[in-house]
Amino acid sequence: MPSDTGPIDHFWAVIPAGGAGTRLWPLSRSSVPKFLHDLTGTGRTLLQGTLDRLAPLAAERVVVVTGRPHRGAVSDQLPEVDADWVLAEPSPRDSMAAIGLAAALLERHDPDAVMGSFAADHVIADPDVFAASVRVAAEVARDDWLVTLGIEPAFPSSAFGYIHLGEELAGHGGATSVREFVEKPSVRTASEYLATGRYRWNAGMFIVRPTVLLDLLGRWHPEFAADLRAIAADRSRLEELWPGLPKIALDHAVAEPAADAGRVVCVPSAFRWEDIGDFDSLASLVGADAEGAAVLGDASLVRTVDSTGLVVPAAGRVVAVVGLDDVVVIDTPDALLVTTRARAQDVKQVVAELKESGRSELT
Amino acid sequence: MPSDTGPIDHFWAVIPAGGAGTRLWPLSRSSVPKFLHDLTGTGRTLLQGTLDRLAPLAAERVVVVTGRPHRGAVSDQLPEVDADWVLAEPSPRDSMAAIGLAAALLERHDPDAVMGSFAADHVIADPDVFAASVRVAAEVARDDWLVTLGIEPAFPSSAFGYIHLGEELAGHGGATSVREFVEKPSVRTASEYLATGRYRWNAGMFIVRPTVLLDLLGRWHPEFAADLRAIAADRSRLEELWPGLPKIALDHAVAEPAADAGRVVCVPSAFRWEDIGDFDSLASLVGADAEGAAVLGDASLVRTVDSTGLVVPAAGRVVAVVGLDDVVVIDTPDALLVTTRARAQDVKQVVAELKESGRSELT
């Protein structure tokens, strides 16, 4: 039996830290993407929160893969992480390349490694429940499965993909085979999923032996896997090979075909998980569903009258809101956003327009 | 026949420049009240616009009455006005004291004076129509009437008082007696008023000989009139007598009882007039009733998606508004207001709360 406390033997936490978080503009910018921000008001950034969650499981075995422009900021925020393991992508090539690079390096570095990949911008309210799930997943992964954590849906969300569970796996309490990964459904379809009890949210959390991941990749994208292993064998080839890697998510490159091939297992988990995709989900996270407006930051700066929603007074100025429900007010030193929770997704239109009109420095 | 161009003989323009404009916070502050701001995007403040309108009629005969803290700013904005005629009230005592002080001084200074009193924070779109009305009013006033301009109502407003017209005055084309001044009515009552054709908006514009005004005041408030004349006779008595003057509007102190006594005449006028009382009226003024959001200031700073209302980017930052109708966003360097046109009146609650909570420096 594995221990249920302390680091997991040969477990490596891989943290892909990418994505600009366009829908969280003007808090999140391409120069300072969302994982570098404290969006939870805890005093720790999302990236630091991710490390805090994983360090008890991985000890010093942490790999971060990030864009070259953010490598310095990542190392500054994570002084505990060996700078050699803060990997800088020459350019953004989606999650398969990022996680695959870590897998290829770990395959050579630690043949007994089990890696778990967890995005840098998620929020998990129950770290102990999360940790227990990862421990189970790591054990299952040692048997050469591609293991994913399947999160108990809190509501019929149309914003997430789902994992369709199959049969229970013999010998691993609670783990089940994965029938398939399904794309973001309509709310109605999501409700039907929830009624069956056989669907889980797909949070993109994968636990797997590096060799298993790369071998699976090699089945459907042999050149991709070979290039990653070539980079790991000779890191001077990174600049040469990286630009040719396909821009594809790990889900599409490996997880979906591997599920079809019967190679994926799910560990159903009950921790509360938030993917802060936009200001609507951020508002939920910081308590805007209660009465009144939620404030992320210095609440003494905010005055509200008959208003609900989210106010972020990040410019140090007084912010007054009168008579608006579900409003979102994001006040930063050089840009102000006013929208509603329902329209939070459309913030990316503003970012696109700013880029087009030559104000990229604000995006 | 008086000339219809050039200054009016012995006509004195009196501009009471008071009131904090609390409902226009955070644009308007007690330290910089609304008449000191360019709220029309013309490059001239409301006060300067008022002078621009009156200077062709009064030439150098202009009196401004303002609060002591604003005397310097008023003189700075109006270098054309003789500093001796920028009168500083020791404390705010409402419009009767302010206008009465000017009247008492003018009574001694120019026995042939006709004065016209026009608030510093009104906006008039048709200065020529306005000027023509003032010329008629000044002629009527020489016959010792208290003359008011009655503005053709543009819609059944419940925000203004009305003038109920009586019989036409012999010998003065268009001028009529005033039956009574009526308080702000309901919209329904206002609609009934408009249907009769015998009601005009009361914009508080009075044209009168100073002696007539003070004598009328003396009928109902003899001590008030005597104190004003005592100050004019010996200005060193200002500090002593001013604090004892009643805080009352000229409308209540003189115009209403004088109408009952048959002493008031109205010159019906058709100029477009705006009293920018709150952000709803400011939004109308700057064109927010058209499609999209109106911007007061540098429109290149504003990005809107599916939004209408008013945006004032007075802090020089980019302001993005997504998916809000009739919204009001007032962005200043130290305070931000987000509200709706319908709730614009309630901004004063924020100002009151800021004062209570020790943030008076922002109000």
C-alpha cells in the first residue's frame, strides 16, 4: 500500500503555464498572463497556488513549462523550483508539445517517473481531496494507464468537456475505464449526462508514466513523439525542432484516441475545482453569488449602492457602483473594463479590437 | 425701438455661480463644482459658456457671485470680467442672497441698471434666440416688472418647475403676465400643462431693475432687503450681516409672491435649454440618445461593444464597456463611478457615504 501522506515515490508534477487569459483582460495581459496573478485574494498567484497544492506530493520534483517571455516571472514566483526545470518554450505550441517536452525529458531523467500534469491557472478548494485522488491516480498510472481525474460536476456546465465513465477497474478502488471524452455539450445535454451519474468534468489533469504518454503519442503522431525525444536527447536541437511541432492539445493528440483504444482510466474525484475562464467564473469564485457585490482586492476602496457582481479595484482608486446587477468592474492603472457577468466572454472582442487599433501594449 | 444687436444699454449680467453639483460626482467636486467644468465638450466650461452668451448683451457689465473658495478659479476662467465684480460669498446662503447682493451693489453703482440673472451651469443651444428674448425682457423690465424667461417645454418634464402664463401684456409683443409659478409636477400633470399651451419651463432666469427686485423683496422680507442694502452701502459690513441672511431661493422669496401680486411678466422663449442636473441629462446633452454610447472627452480612449449610455474617460485611461445599456461610466484620476442613466440621481448617496466615512477629500 502506498503511503497516504508525504511525497509520492518518483512522482513529478508538471505544470504547463501558458495561455494569455484574454477573457480576463485587463487584469490578465499577454505580458502578465492570468497564472501570474492572485485572482483568489489569498496573497498567492494561481501559479503559486498550483505549486502549493502539488509540492506535498512531488517535493522538489516539479517541472514548469512556460513561454519564454514569462520564464523570469515564473522563476521569481517559484523560488523553490529548480531553475533548470523551468522550461521555456521558444513559441506557444499548445499543450501536447509543452507536456510532451516535459515527458521526454523525464523519460531520460527518471525511468521510474510517474508524471502528473496540472494547469497553472486552476483553483481547487479541497487540496486534501485532490491529493488523495492524485495518489490513487499515480498508483494506477504505474500499471501503464493514461489516468485522468474526473471531477464530480457541480452543475450541468456547458463550458467544460466531459469524461464518459465505463467499467470499474479491478484492483484500483473507484477507478474506472474511460469510454470517451466528449466535447462541451449544451446545458440540456449536460443535464442528461448528470442524470446518468456516469459523466465527469474533464479538467485536463493527466497522470501517466512519461514513456506511456510518448508511446501513445507515437501511435497517432509518430514524428511528433520522435521529435520530442530527439530534443530530450540533445537539447541544442530545441530551436530547430520546436517550430515544426504540431499545435494540438494533449486531449486531441492522445487522450481521445487512447480512450477509443481502451487505454484511459479515470479516477473520479469530488474536490471543488474552478477554471477561472472569465470574470463570471471569477465572480463565482470570490463570492459574488451572495448578496451585494464581491470585491477582489481592497474592499475599503469600493462603494456600492443596490448593486451585485464583481469589483476589482486594482488601481487604488475609489470605485463607486450604483444600481447595477451582476456588473463586472475591473479597474487597473491603465485600462478599465465595465461589463456584466453574462457578457464576460465578450471581453476578448475588446482585446482583439485593441490589438487591431494599435494598442497592443494594453493587451 | 431698442437695437437688436450690440450691448443693451445699462444691462448688467449677473451670474450666480454656486452649487456643488453632487449628482455629477466624481466629475464635479465641492472643490471644483460643475460650472468650472467643460461638460459639453466645447473646450469652454459651463461658466465660460454662460459668459460667452451674455457678453454680447452686457459688454463689460458682468457680475459673478460665487463661493469664497471658488473666487480664484472663477477669475482665472473669466479674465474678461473685472475682478471687483467677482463677488465672493462668505458662505452659501442660496440664490436670493447671492442675486440680492448683486442687486444692492448695482442699485448704487448704476441707477439706470437692468440686471439679468442667469445661472452659471446652464447650457443653451441657441444663443441668438436667447439674446433676442433677453432684449425683449430688458425692455419690459424697464417698466418695473419682474421679468422671467419662460422656456417652451420640449417634453413633459417632472424635473422642472413651470410658469403658468396669464394675459398678454399690452405694448410688449409676446410678453404675458404670470399667473403663478408651479412646483415640479408629476409627468402626468406636466402633460396636462403642455396640452394647454399656457405653461413654460421655469429656468430661474430673471430680468429686473435692481431697485424693483429689492423693493419686492422688502415687501415680504424687509430686514433681508435692508441688510443687503446696508452691505452695499458699507461693504465692510458683509462679514457681520451675511451669516444672518435667510437661506432662501429667489423664486420663493420674491418671484412667487410677486406673481400673486401681479408684478411678474414672462417672455416666452423657444431656445433649447439644458440644466445639467445629473448624468442622465448630461448623457442627453452629449448625444447618448442616439445609437451607441456617447463619449465626453477623448473618444479614442473608449471601446464599446453592444453598449449605450455615457462614458467620460477623464483619467486618460482606456475604458472598455461590453454589453450594458444606458450605462454611465465616469473615469477620473482618483475616483470611478459606474451607474445607469436611470439611477443617476442616486450618485449623491455615494457622495454622502464618502463624506461620512472620512473620504471628504474625494467629494
